[in-house]
Amino acid sequence: MTDDISPFGATVTTRPGKDPVAGGPVGGGPVDGLVVGADGRARCFWGAGVADYRAYHDTEWGRPVHGDDALFERMCLEAFQSGLSWITILRKRPAFRRAFAGFAIEAVAAFTAADADRLMGDAGIVRNRMKVEAALHNAKVAADLSPGLSDLLWSYAPPPRPRPPTGADVPALTPESTAMAKDLKKRGFKFVGPTTAYALMQATGMVDDHVAGCFVPPRRS
């Protein structure tokens, strides 16, 4: 199920906190719980490893993101991550932004077959033909949405709920992410299954899955 593996998917190698690249928790602490770092801050277990994950955990993940282009970027990156480690995407993100015109929907929607070939020759990004073509296709679909992509995606955000006690209590998908994926598919979007949709919801603050006790402030919509 190549369109449905997310940073918090079922396989060990694709979850940030259980990604071998992340190096595991530092400073002690339970797996799937909180880890107190050298700075004295308690973080979700997966955010206490390498610097890339720590910065992403502390400043981005779970913080509300609005705006059509910003949500389009997150949607594309979640799709490109499918089957890979999330840290790979984080480290390639600057190159992705250059290659995809900053993920401006109107600009990407105007990309041609020549642009697809250019992208396939760009070693800075993930060169997967199906994912590249899906991103270009999704831009065209997003450009025609009314209201825009941001309003559509946020319409599936559930009411706030308590933070999960541990990472083991974080679901891989929810009724809301399943409904979102079904709607997106009906509208013509590709590479956005229910688990990928839930990873998108987590990353953009539609849900707050920081573990209870994490120093990151609760989300504000």
C-alpha cells in the first residue's frame, strides 16, 4: 500500500521515533513516552534523537498550518515520504521547495511534461515517477478547488482532545482521516490514503498527538 505509509505508520522504519536513523531516545526515558533532553525539556520520544527530528518536533510538528500552498506542500511531502524515512524528506525539503517552485499551487499546476522530466533528473529530491506525476496532478486538482485546499482539509479537523499518554496510544488513522482521504480521492487527488491523511493532520496541527507532558504547548487552531 504505497500511498498509505506515513511518518507515524505501522512499520517501524517509517515512524520518526522508531527510525534507526534517529538514533533512538537520548538521556534515558521510555520508548513511546517522554525523554528529558540535556536542555531539561521533556520531549516526545521520537523528537529526542538527531537534531533534524528535534528541531522539527520542537518548532513544526503539531503546530497549526493554514494556507492553500502551505497545506499543498505538506500533502506532497507526506506522499513523497511513502515507503521512506521521514528524516530523508526533512533533509531534502529545501531541494523539494526549489524544485517545486515553493509548492505554489498555481505554479506547479502549470508544470509540463518537460518539468516532470526535469524533476526526475533532480538528485536533490525523491525521484519517483509516480509520486512526481501525482504531485503535478494534485496541483491541478487543488487549483480548481473552491473553497481552497486549506479550508477543505481543515473541515476534517476533529474537536480538541487530551494528548495521548504514550506514543503507543497514537492511532495510525481515524474516522476523520478516512473521511478526508475518501473525499480527496473522490475529487481526484492521488497518493493520499487514510494513514497518509492522518500523518498530514498530525503534522499540520489538525490534531495534537504530542505525548502528554511534552513541553511543546498545546495546539491552537
